[in-house]
Amino acid sequence: MPCSRLLPLLAALSATLLMSAPASAQFQKPEDAIKYRQGAFTVMAAHVGRLGAMAQGKAPFDAKAAAEHADIVQTLSRLPATAFVEGSDKGAPNRAKPEIWKEAPKFKAANDRMVDAVAKLDAAAKTGSLDALKAAMGAVGQSCKACHDDFRAEKYSQ
């Protein structure tokens, strides 16, 4: 096989292997995982907030902007779960409750509900309909609240 064809194949293989590495291998230290998930949640919350402001009439509805925000939220929604690795309950101040690891299947189900609600939000935003956005925002808010109620502490750990 010529070198010009082999390099892209090797690059694709390397990328596949890196993406399939265990989540814990992505983070050198627990604080790296904590910072990663907090960063993803912070950016996601900023974009959800902009969508919520439109849905509540606190900001003018802009269909194009709504679709862009929802697309970003959908991308980000899949990131934090990979950073709740064993041992990342300590290492930096965070609000993760021990139940995340003690009740891992329940936490995964809550995360899956959020990802699903966000996918529906993305689809709703792409319709250009404010009513569709409002309906989808309700489900996203409920999924976030349910997870926060069960798995997020009121105060940061020390």
C-alpha cells in the first residue's frame, strides 16, 4: 500500500483506539476529571440559560440562535459522564455526592434521561418553533433537576 494511503489509515486507527480507551485513562489526576466535567457543565448551563431566557420571554426568540445553542448543548451533554470516574469525588472542590458511585446504574439512567431530553431539545430548536422549544425546555429542566436532587450536593466539598 502506498504511503499516501497508509498514513490516513493509521491516523484513523489511532483515533479509534484513543477514543475507545477507558475514561479513567483520559484523566491523569482526579482533579483533571473534576475540572473537565465542571467545565462542560458550566458551558452547557450558559447555553441552556440562553435557551431558557428565550422560552420564558426574557430574551427575544431567535430561531437561528436557538438552534445553535441547542446544538452546543447536545454536544456537551455527552461529555460530563465520562469524567465521573472512580476516585474523582476528591482532588478538587466539587459537588458530586457519593451516590454517583454507590448508585452508578441510577446515575447512568439519570444522565441518559438528560442526554435524551437534550436531543429532543435540539430537534425542537431546529424546527424554528418557539412553542416546540418551550415544551422541550421543560423536559430538560426536569431531567437536570432530578439529577441535581439526587446526585449534586448543596455545597462544594473542601
